[in-house]
Amino acid sequence: MQSVLVVDDDPEVRAALAGALEEEGLAVRTAANGVEALRCIAVEEPAVVLLDLQMPGMDGAALLDTLRTARLTTPVVLMSADTRCAAVVGRADAYLAKPFELNQLYDTVAQFTQQEA
């Protein structure tokens, strides 16, 4: 089963995203910030990381930089309502502008979790 790591400081957002993705048959792990996310990735690299940009502590931009510096190939989908984040978005594999529809979420995640035929 493909896994998704949801990284967002809002517990309600984490729970909603996790529930929606689990209904699609994906295994989901969650983290409240970049440091927790790094711990999760060290245990098991997910198929894709859904990453909130603005979080206290290690934010999404810092986590993305850390992943890219470590040369991890895990796809990262940034999620943000901040439209001024073009520089960070350019380093991600995809971007979801908050608020987004569930179909947008499913379509974006499916790009990175489709099993090889």
C-alpha cells in the first residue's frame, strides 16, 4: 500500500486530509511540523509528502530545503493559501492552493501514487 505523509500544524486539517486519503485506500501518516516529518521519513519514505508551507518551528520551506539537500527523491506537494510563495513552489513537485477541493487533492496525490502497470 502506498503511503502519504501529511505535514500541517493544524490538527483539524491533518485529520481531514488523512481521513480523505485513507478512504482512497492510501496509508497515511501525519506530522505537525518539519521536525516530526523528518522523523517519519527516516522510518519510512512515503510515496508523497503533502506539506503545509506556514508552520511554526521548521516550516514547509525549510523542510523542503532539507529534503532537497539530502537528495531525497520523495515528491513534495506544497499546500498554502499564500500566493506569494512562487520561489518555494518552484522547488516542489506540485502545489495545491488552499482552500482546495477534494478532487484536486485526489488528482494531485494520484500523480505520485499510481502503481506501475
